[in-house]
Amino acid sequence: MLDIKNLHVKIADEDTEILKGVNLTVNPGEVHAIMGPNGSGKSTLSYVLSGKEDYEVTEGSVTYDGADLLDMEIEERASAGLFLAFQYPIEIPGVPTMTFLRTALNAQRKARGEEELTTPAFMKLVKEKAQQLKVRPEMLKRPVNVGFSGGEKKRAEILQMAVLEPKLCVLDETDSGLDIDALRVVAEGVNALRSPDRAMIVITHYQRLLEYIVPDVVHVLSNGRVVKTGGKELALELEANGYAEFETEAA
Amino acid sequence: MQMNSAVEKTPAEAAYLVAFDGDGLPSGPAWLDSQRSAARAAFVASGLPHRRIEEWKYTDLRNQLAAGYPPLGEAPLADVARFQEMIAASPFAGLDTARAVFADGVFRPELSNLALGDDVDILSLAECLDEAPDWVTSNLGQVMSRPDNAIAALNMAFARHGAAVRVRGRQEKPLELIFLHTASGHHTVTNRNLIVVEEGAHAHILESHLGASGQEYLANIVTEISVGKSAVLDHVKVQMEADGAVHLSDVNIWLGENANANSFVASTGASVSRNQVFAEFGGEHTNLNLSGACMLAGSQHCDTTLEVDHAVPHCTSRELFKLVLDDTSRGIFQGKVSVRPNAQKTDGKQMAQALLLAETAEFDAKPELEIFADDVVCGHGATAGDLDEEHLYYLRARGIPKREAMALLIAAFIGEAFDEVTSDDVREALAGFAGAWLDQHTERG
Ligand SMILES: Nc1ncnc2c1ncn2[C@@H]1O[C@H](COP(=O)(O)OP(=O)(O)OP(=O)(O)O)[C@@H](O)[C@H]1O
Ligand SMILES: [Mg+2]
């Protein structure tokens, strides 16, 4: 489903290289966890997948569903089923959440040649998903993320994901900022989306999330490279020993 | 005012001077004739305003009016179907309103619907002048704090047609004043409106200015609004003149004690437009809210010039103007707030914000505070910026195409000005109006 080969990335206006040859293959149905020290390039990788323009790919390739992902516009990637739950979701004053969600869903459906959803059908869908994720209806009345607490923003990201039903979900530290109950609710929401033709990349610092969303593969990203790949037990190891081992390698 | 007879007359000035000597001038009754001739004399002395006059620094009419715009003689023959089509394009067409329609300046009863109960008098100014009621004779030309300005002087010089409205109770539905322009050739259409809101009454006035595409007229429109003691005014104007038209507007608001006035203007039309609003507080504990939005593209030029005179204590004024500027368009905001020495406890705030969609677009802001009292809270600000890249990225990352994402963000920006409008229905109509502009605009882009 996703094939990242020797990906080198730098910040568009600078020379600093952030990703220094990342290799990663994700098959349908799989859940991959990416762990790694602060500043190792995890968010950068997720941004590059989503098409953020602040970064420049200097080498390597990313194939998504057989297509050259790096050649696609940001919105094309989303319509093709790529979803990034942001580490720091931003607020967009003046754009009502419901308008935003409906516009996004219908734009994606239109791009895929599917029929747009009627307003009642859309309302029903959002209400249902919001209830499952314990997102208060009052939050949906506000502009996108405006005035949401840190945890509420993360939950709102997962609500968007549940409504848009993407094929490849990239969760960038969705667990940080969530209280214990919210973590469970969000994990349930994510698990509800697990299916044989969907894949997930879960970026996290904590083993705890991976108890709920059990990964098939765990990678360690350090200093812009995947330095170790293993099964779910790797996460436990990291929890116990930290990243010291890899940091020496990188240096 | 400086005599500028030594300066060569521009074609526009010359055309007006010729008209002053012609026989098509409005005449009668005597009380109005004296105001008209004083106005003509004022224009003869001053000519068109130009950039060396401080208030006209950014809108140089001497330069910008390249042709003569003689007053339109006979209104063209009726084409009711065409007019009705234009009326249907008004952003307020879907609302339940009473209507007074002026086509090429002239009141058209067959297009109008004046049924608005006993508490509202709606008169065609031209038809009521010979036996004008007291509320017309005592107010027309009197609710003007700056009668000497060029737009007002030219308007009075040709004043004859327009609406005279008196509201004595609570209006059950809005009254829409519709100004249609269909005549071809360069010409001036002059309209003058008087709105008198009596003590304790609540007026709800909508204005739409609609032009047939391709026409190159100059619309000169002066509206005098007197808001009596404890009265409320809701006033919303939409300017959708033809692309090649000139729209010169002068709105004058006088507020009595305890009055509340809310006046909003949205502009998308005309090649050159100027909206002047002069407001004067005549009584204490009075609130004034002026707001507006303009959306411009191509080489459009829209100037909003406000003067708020806090002449008495304990009054509040709020101004919020939003401009969306693309291509080489130019938006201008001049806002002057004066607080006189005795006007203690004045609370005045002003903000103008421009969203520049192109590097070649220009926003000029000139806020002015003239404060002579010490116990006041006043502030002003002006900002200009482009669309937030992070916002755009977030929306696109959810699958919203760039153009649509831009439209959402522009609507959000402009929507803050619409929020100042009190009626839900009217606000919704304005959102539709902005949406239509954005659709058309983003398609084109
Ligand atoms: N737009 C940018 N401008 C400057 N530096 C950047 C930019 N984006 C990323 N970086 C730098 O690149 C490095 C990787 O950042 P990134 O956000 O990808 O790390 P991360 O692995 O997600 O860290 P964390 O665990 O703290 O979220 C950091 O040193 C960061 O400062
Ligand atoms: Mg990160």
C-alpha cells in the first residue's frame, strides 16, 4: 500500500537535511508504530506524506497504491485515502466545523467519482461518529478546533478520520494530551477503522497507546533514519531502555 | 474652499457646469430650490475633488472620472420584464420585504410593493415635493453634517428623485430600496433618500444597487437618516453596480438620545466607488455600529470614508470593515472619530482589515482619532495580510481543493463583518451574496 524508498528530505529554504534515507513498507491491513526521540523526524515524515509544502524531497520515492505519491497535490492525496491526524491541530477561526467536514467529505467523494452526501445523511453520520468518540455536540457548533482543549483537538482529529474513512491513517502522537478515558475512547475509534484493506501508521512515544492499538510492526526512527524494526515487543524494550543505544549509533 | 477656476475643467466638471446652465434642471418647490442653487454654487467654486484635498487623497475624482457624466434626461422606455429579472438578482430577493423600486433614478410603482402597515410612510420624493409633508420639508437637506462635500453638493444640485420614508412604529418586515441602472452611455443618475425614524420606532431598511452589465453610468446617491430618541435603525446596503459604473454614496446619520443605529454596506460592483458615512451623535447614551465588507478584483477601486462625531457624552461607536482585494484592485479605508471636549465617557473602536489575494492589490488605511475629552476609551487598528498558509494546508489535507479552501477562508474572513448585521435572514442573504462572488471569482481564477 505504501512504499517509502531511500527518502531524503530537507526544509525547503534551508540546507538542513531532516530525513536521511527512510525506508518503510506498509501493507494493507497492517498497523505500524513509529517511535523515536524528539526531533528525529517523525512529524516531518508524516508531513511529507501529506504533501506539506515547507519540505523538499531531495532523493528517494514514495509509492502509494501504485501511484507516485510525491507527484500528487495535497488534496489529491487526501481524496486517495491518506489521512494525517496532526500532532498539533490548528484552529481555523470563522470556518464552522460542520461546514468544514461536509465540504471535505463531499470534495473527497466528488474526486473519487462518488455521489455527494445529502445534508440529512451527512448530519446523521457525524452525529453517530461524534457519539462514539464522545465528542460533545456543542464542539461541532464551533469553528474548526477554535477554543478546543489540547485533548479535545486530538479527539476532533479522530472524529474527522472516522467521518472521512481514509485508507491509510497516519496518527502523529494522537495519544499525547489525552486523559486515560479519552485514550481508550480514541483507541476504540481507531480500532473500529481497522480492516484488511486499511493500514495505519501510529507515531507515539508511549507503549500505553500500543496496548490499545496493537501494532504488527514497530520502527525506531532516529536522526532521520529507521534504525530498527521489530515486533510489538520492541515498544516494550524501548520503554525500558530508552533510545540511548540508537543515539550512539547515529552519532 | 479654494476657487479653482484657473485650473482647466475636466470633461466631467465641464459636463456638470453645462447641465447647471441647461433647462433640464429640477425646479420647485422654493425651499428646495434655494438649497439646490447653493449646492450648484458650491460645486462651481470647488469643482471635483482631487488628491490634494486631504479627504480625497486616495480617490482623485478629477483624474478618475475621465468622461463627462451629464444628468440622464428622459428615463428610458419601460422594460418591466428586464427590470424584474434584475430585481430577482438582488441578494435580498428571497426575503419577505416591502419594496420601492427606482429604475434609472425614477420611482416605478408598478415594480414596487409599498404595503408596510400604517406605521410606515413611503413616498416618492419627486411626487411628494409639491405638497411635501412637514417631516420632509423639515429634514431634507438638514440631516447633513458635511453638506459642502462634492458628492453631496452634486447630489443636491440635481436632487429630485428618491425615497422619503418615515417610520413611526416597529416595521413588521424590512423595506428594500432598489436602484436599477439600465440606461446606456455616460450619464449621472441622482437619487436622494430621506429616512426619518421617529421616537421609539424601529426601522429596517435594505438598499440594493444593481446595474446592467456593460453600462457606464455614475450613480450619485445621498441618504439622510434621522434616528429619533430611543429609536432603532437597521440599515444594510449592497452595492452591485455594473463593472464600468461609478458609485458615489454619501450616508448621513443623526442619532437622538438613547438611539441605536446599525448600518452595514457590502460592495462588489463599480469600477470606482466611494462610500461616505457621516454620523453625528445628537443625544447621550447612543450606540452606533458601522460595518462593511468589500470584495474587489480587476482594477476596481473602493473607498470607504467615515466620520463619526462624538458631540455629546456617553455614546458608543463601533466600526468594523473587511476588504478582500485581488488583482490590482485598491481598497481604501479612512475613518475619523472626533471626540469633542465635553464628550466624556465616549467609547469608540474602529478596525479595518484587508485580505490581499494578490501582491499587486493595494490597501490604504487612514484612521484618525481626534480626541479632546480626557475620560474616553478609544482605539483603532488596521491590518493587511494574505491567506494563512497553515490554514490552507490543513483544509487541503482533508481533501478540500485549493480554490474551495481559499473560498472557505475568505468567507470566514468576511463573515466577521456580516456578523455585525442583526437580522438572521439578512445575514444569510449576505453570506449567499459573498458566496456568489467567491464562486464566480474562484472559477475565473
Ligand atoms: N519547518 C521547519 N523549520 C525548521 N526546522 C524544522 C522544521 N520542521 C522540522 N524541523 C526540524 O527537524 C527536526 C525533526 O522535527 P520533527 O518535528 O519531524 O521531529 P519529531 O520526530 O516529530 O519530534 P517530536 O517527537 O518532538 O514530535 C527537528 O530538529 C526540527 O526542529
Ligand atoms: Mg513530532
